[in-house]
Amino acid sequence: MALLSVSNLEVEFKTAEGVVKAVNGMTFDVHEGETLAIVGESGAGKSQLVLSFMGLLAENGRVAGTALFHGNDLLQMKPKELNKIRGRHIAMIFQDPMTSLNPFLTIEKQMMEVVMHHQGLSRDEARSHAVEMLRAVRIPDPEERIKQYPHEYSGGMRQRVMIAIGLLCEPELLIADEPSTALDVTIQAQISELVSELRKETKMSLVLITHDLSAVAEIADRIIVMYAGEAIETGTVDEIFYSPQHPYTRGLIASVPRLDRVSDDELQAIPGNPPNLLALPEGCSFRDRCSEATEQCYQRPPLWRAGSGRTSRCFQGIEGGEIVAEPTGEGEE
Amino acid sequence: MNSEAETKTNELPIDDPFAELLIEKDVRGRSLWVDAWQRLLKNKAALVSIVIMLVMLLLIVFGPMLLPWEGDFTDWDNTSSPPSLKTGHWFGTDPVGRDILVRTLEGGRISLLVGLVATLVSLLIGVSYGAVAGYYGGMTDRVMMRVVDIIYALPFMFFVILLMVVFGRHIVLIFVAIGAVNWLDMARIVRGQTLSLKNTEFVEAARACGVDHHAIIRRHIIPNLLGVVMVYVTLTIPQVILVESFLSFLGLGVQEPMSSWGALVNDGAQDMESAPWTLVFPAAFLTVTLYCFNYIGDGMRDALDPKDHL
Amino acid sequence: MKQAGVLRHAAVRLLGLIPTLLVLITIAFFLIRMAPGGPFDGEKVLPPEIRANLDVNYHLDEPLLQQYFRYLGQIITGDFGPSFQYKDWTVNELIARGFPVSATLGGLAMALAFVLGTLIGTVAALRQNTAVDYSVMGVAMLGISIPNFVVAPLLILGTAVYAGWLPAGGWDWSWQRMVLPVITLALPVIAYIARLTRGSMIEVLHSNYIRTARAKGLPERLVIRRHAFKPAILPVISYMGPAMAALITGSVVIERIYSIPGLGSYFVQGALNRDYTLVMGVVIFYGIVIIVLNFIVDLLYAWLNPRIRYDEAQ
């Protein structure tokens, strides 16, 4: 059985200008020990997706569907039950390390409270556990530095502290929402490497959210490509990189600058902008930017599947695959 | 306000960056006001307050003309009589037989007059001081703001009282005294705005075009200060009315026969056991006025910059 | 390292206060002297010799500038001089009589305002945009708008005159006589702090570090107590300085209404009777009090906000 099993997840926001559908029927599984990457442009709905089953949506957000963790539906849980899971079995780290730590509390306090609350450790036990974790994420001189405040740490160090906090209770699932986006490239590499190493010890699953396709090639097992709130293609790393089926995926891969193909040509960007979620185009949401669009694309494209976990939502389909359900827009699968 | 800017853009070629900036400023300026106005209209509390204030204003200005007697007319047949339709004294009378309704409305004239004029004084001093400090910056600014800090720390009410005692209770003096003591907040805000405006691109563009300091202040800085100033004017008026009523309450405000709401409340408080209506009506009018102005000021502040709270 | 930073910060601020004091004294001095009529122009017309004697005794015959410097000298040694209207008392003695009363009133009012205000503001923030929030904030706005000299008579009418629960005024250090004046004095400050706290708390609750705290699986009550409260309170701490100035100002009227023999009462009396030294003394004394209190508030703020401590130490 999968560790996390999400079915038909939908997230809506009530705004002054209308209802915005940020996530439109996502279905996927996360298995033990695997790394799932969710890739897409800003506004694709990636963050809202995970915030929804972590219970961290904004007040005007509504979520529908199911998210089964070890068989229990996270979306139906009362706050008390959800709190037993958050921080302990599922941990999350966020995009902006500069503001994600409380500037008024020491690192020590912010770390100790996690283990003291979830595992009932004493102060001393909690402190030494926290120091060890800081050491594991390679913060120098952890016994001294743990007593400092967040503003005394650099951005990269703060993100490492966030990772440390996430790992304190040895969660089964770690969700990382664009962990390196706010940091510069060299730090990005360090963070990636760090996370990989730490996971070797445990069989922790990782859900990595990013807009940078190239960053996931090394560490992801499977990839979900999201666009305008939907999964438009899913597959293993190899499948996605070596035989991308959806025009958007192909566009993403083509837009990454490559060392092995140095040329004087311009970088290939996907033209246009992501659609306004209040006014989605008719039919396929990618239609306006797709170089391969046809008349057909004014209809909603069907979901193609080839083997387990390999899907594409496009009229072009997948080789050797079959249409899963008629495009009704809801309740597929 | 923008006719000169428009002529300028007509003369310059289209791809001149300065022309673009000037055009941009035009468009940006207009949509800011429209935007703010729409936001204000959505603020129910502010809207209701505006309506109430308009009604109050009408009552105060025209009411006394419509009533059969003046504030100092003493009706000896009806002293200390409670509000009643029979006697024609809808708000009752005080121990000397003066009609409370008329006195309240006339008191409103004084209170609002003081409010507006003292705020005007405050505005003039505050805006010029703040604009100069913000615009010239550097040492000038630091010295000027230090002075503001020093004065801010002092118990200003005491100084107002001192001024009243020293110079007597002439009404013009009250305007000046209250205004002179209240300009600090305005100066600070205006200085802050000017500082940030000074560094915007369109001011730099204007300077690069050779426009002189005076003109820059007049054409670019002051119109953009309007919004912020309006908010603080609306918030200063109730403060000033409050100070004046404090003074009147202590016996240091406007002199008889002029009577502001503060003085009426003072009188009413003395008779509150025997004739509570002498206290209640002026107090209610005063409170409602302050309440409404506060909501309007708050609403305007939210409309112009929804993030800027308190 | 951090402690040294805070102390140096404090010392610098302290030095900056001296010009403020000087300005205060100078303005007050020359203002009061400009008043037409002197302290002895009462209803009785005094014979000229006695008048001359009084003038000499109180140094009123000296040139103004000389009087000013003499006064400055006196102040430095802490002597505010004799009262002009209460012939047997010095200003120092009067201040010593009146200040404890006013300070008690003010202190209690400030404490009440802080506790109630932050509580109410927090509750409103937690129930943002509900009926509770709107009604609480509406009442708070009323609290700010309604002048204390309107509230006081109404309270007195309600509790003392009609219901007879509490005495209507006067002062004998009993708690019964403290209740009404403290509440009346505190009301606008409670309201302002409530509004301030609500706005601040709402902002804090939307910040990323609160999201992190929730993601850690901490119960909401703990998140608010440990993570949200301190940052949300900072603007309130900053406001304490102006709040105390407002309380001092308010006390003038409150003491009048409730017939309380505090410093505010003495001041008003002195102003009406042209008691130069008393008026000067009270203004300067309160000025010093405000300056010192502001200073303490600054220190408190710096202590609570680790970022400031850090910056200073650098």
C-alpha cells in the first residue's frame, strides 16, 4: 500500500473576483522510500496541493477529495489528530528560509519544542538531540550556535536548520516546497546533496516541489508535471526526460540550457504566460501556448495512461497507452 | 495639474524615456484615486459615518435658523424641563430655561469651527515643515526632525493650558494654540512621504529635464501628498475637537456666550442628577461626531493603502 | 556582548534627553512669565510696600533673564521653589503630596489597559471578520471616541448615584474610591491597545514562521502563546510611551471630576491662580517623568526584540 494516496484533490479559493480553482483533480501516490518531484511554473498549484493536505491553506481555501496517509484521510481529520501527524510523521519545509523561522525565539527553543511535544523528551534529551541534528546538517559549532537567533544565521544555514527541524522526529514523509529557490546556486547544490545523504539512513519518502526541472533529474524517482492546477504528465525520471509525451513537458525540457549543446541560438522559452485561473481557456488549458495545438484542443483533452503511473493529458496520447476515461472534467480514475 | 506634463509629452518623441515616465505617472495617478474611491465606498462603516456627518452638518448649520428661539433665550416658564413636544423644547431646557436643542446645535457650530480651523493651522504648519524637511533631507532634515522629537515628548496639553492661561481665552488664540500643538504628526507623515517621493523615478526625470526645486515641489510632490494629507486631516479633526472640549470642560475654552460641546457637557455634568438631558444631548452629539470622524479617517487610510494599519 | 550594546544604546538615548529637558524648561518659563498680571494680582489690592517686599522676596524685581538662570540653577539642585498660592508650602512638597496619588491612578490604569487591551485584541484577531470581531472593534472605536469627561459623569450616575455601589469621588486610598477613576482613565487606552493588538496579531498570524509552527504539529494554543504573542505585542510596547503621556493628560480632567487631590488638580488650580512656580514645577516634573518612562519603554523594547539587540552590538 502506498504511504500517501491522493485522490481527486481539488483546492478552491473564494476571492473578491470569483472562485479560483488552484488544484483541479489531482490523483497520485507516494510510496515508501521514493522521491516524487512535482514540477511546474509559478501559479501551477504545486504549493497549494501540499498545503491542502497539511491543513495549512489560507482561510478562504476549500479542499475536496481524499488524501490517505497510512489509510487515514488527512482531509477529514480534526485539528488535534492532524497535529499528531504534522511534524512527526509528515514534515514540511518551505520556500523562504528568511521568514520561516520565528525571529523572536532561539533556534534551540524552536527545535526542542518539536521533540518535546511529539516524543515527550526531557529538556536535556531534546537539546542533545537537536544539537546532533544540527551537526548532521553541517552547522558548525552546533552547541554554541543553537543558542543563537535566526538573524544570526545566513540564508543557507537557516534552510539547513529548517531541514533539521523537519527531520527531528524521523518522519516517514518529508515535503520540500521549493527549498532552494530563495538561495543561490551553490547553496542549492549543497542542500540537495545534504537531503540525499540524510535520506540514505532512513527510508524517508520525499516530495520535492520545484519549478526547475533540471534540478530533479539527479534525485527524483518519479515526476509529476503540473500546469494550471492539473497533472498534465506523470512518469518515472527516465520516461519524462527521455520520452516526454506532453508538449508542455517537451517545452520545459527544451528550455533548459544544456552544456552539451552549445550554440548561438536563443534559449527556447515557452511563449506566453500561465493562464489566469479565474478565466481558464476552453478545452486544454495549455492550448494558447502550445506549438502543436489543433482544432481538437478546444475540447477538454482525455487522460491517457500507459502502464502504472505513466499518464499524459493530451490528445496526442502515449505510445502503447489507452484512454482512461472520457473527459468529463471530474471524477476520472 | 497635468496640462504641462501633457504638453511636454506632445513635444517629445514617443520613445523618449522621460516622456514615457511622465505619461506613466499620469495614468498611475488617476487609477490610484479611482481605486481608493472604490475601496472607500465598500467600507460600510465609513459610508454610514459620512452620511451621519453630512446630516449632522446640515442640522448644525441650518438647524438654529429654523428654531423659534436662540441659545441665550431664557424661557422662564420652562426651566429645567425635560424633553417634550408640548413645550416645544424637544431636548428640554437647562436650569435657566435655555433650550438645549438650540444650544447643542450652536455648540456644534463652535466645536466644528474650532475643529476645522485649528486643523487648518495644523495642516499648514505640518505640511510645510514636513515637506521642507523631507525634500531638503540631510542635516536640515535631521535637525528639523530632532526638534519634532523633542516637542513630541512634552505633555502638550499642559502647554495648551498654559497658553490659555497666559493669553486669555480669545477664540482665535484657541485656534492657534491647538493647531500649533497638533502639527507634529502631520509633519512626520508628510516628511516620510516626501522622502520616498523624492527618490522616485519621475522626480528624478523631472530634475534631469531641468525643472527647478519649486516647480518640482509644486507639481510633483504636493499632488502626491494629497492622499496622505487628507487621511490625517480627517484624523486630526476629532483630536482637535477633543482637545477643545477638554479645555472647555476645564473652564479654559471659549468664553460665554459662545459655548462649545465641551462647555455644554461641563454645564450638564453639574446638573446631571436633576436634569440629565442637559448632559446627555451635547455628550451624544460630541461622541457621535468623534466616532464618525474616526471611522471616516480609518476608512480613508485603508482605502489609500490597505496595508497601512494604525 | 549583547548587554554592552543595550547599555550603550541606553546611554546615548539618555544624553539625547537633556536638550529636550532644557527646551521644556525654557519654553515653560518664558510662557508663564508672559502672562499679564502677576501672582499677587488677586482681588485684594495690596499696599505698595508690601507689594515691593513680596517682589523682592520672590525675586520678581530682577531682570527676566536673571530670574531664568536663577531658576535653572534651582532646578538642577532639585528645588522647584515656593508655591505662590499656598503660602506655607514649597512646590516640592506639593508635588510630593500629589504625585503618589496620580502615579497610583496612572499606574493602575496602565496595567489594566495593557492586560485588558491585549486580551481583547487577541480575541478579536482570533475571530477575525466574525460578529464578535466587528462588535468588539466597534466598541473599541467608541472607547477611543468618547471623551473621558462624558464617560465619567455617566459612570458616576450609574454606579454611585443610582445604584449606590461606589462612592462618587474623593480619595482615601481605599480601593472603592479607585475603581471608577481608574476605569475612566484607562478606557481610551484599553480601546487603542485592543485595536493595535488586533491589527498586529492578525499580521503576525499570517506570517511564514507561524505557518512553520503549525506545520510542526504544535497545538494552536501553543502556537499563539509561544510564537505569536511576543511579536504581536511589540507595537503595543512602543505605544506605552505615548500611552502614559495620554494618561497624564487625561488625569487632569479625571482628578477634577472625581475630586482627587492629585498633581493634575494642583496644576489646573495653579494655572487658574497664576502660581508660577507650581505650574512650572508640575510641567517640568511631568516632563521628566514622561522622558524617563519613554526611556524605560525603549529599553524594554530593545530587550524584547532580539534583532535590535543584535544590531546595537554590531
